[in-house]
Amino acid sequence: MADLKLRRLTELNNRLREDLDRERIPVSQASRGIIAYCNSTRDYMVPSVWGPVPKGEDPYAPPQTGGCCVVM
């Protein structure tokens, strides 16, 4: 019983040490990074902000087929 409790406490201690070692940044810096990414990365799902998407660049457009028949 004591071995199980010791093992659980050791695992908890290790997880807490990993959390403590994790790099942390201020919220203001993270927010600036997100805003910069959103301003520089084009989002095709928001055409009201970025304008209409050319058909050749639209990754969400259905693939165009050449017709119903294929000549071999």
C-alpha cells in the first residue's frame, strides 16, 4: 500500500516538474503572435475580409472534371 502511494506521489512530482520546466510567455505576447498570424495568413472561409477567391486558388472548390467521357 505504501509503495503504491509513493509511486503515485513520485509520478505527480514528475508531472509537476515537467509543467514547471515548460516555456511560458505572457498573454500579451501570445495575443500579438495570433493577431500577426491572422493578418498575414489568408483565410478562404472569410471572403468578406479577404475578397473573393480566384477559382484556381480555392482549396474548397469542388474539383473540375473534363466531362463525362474519357478518351483513351
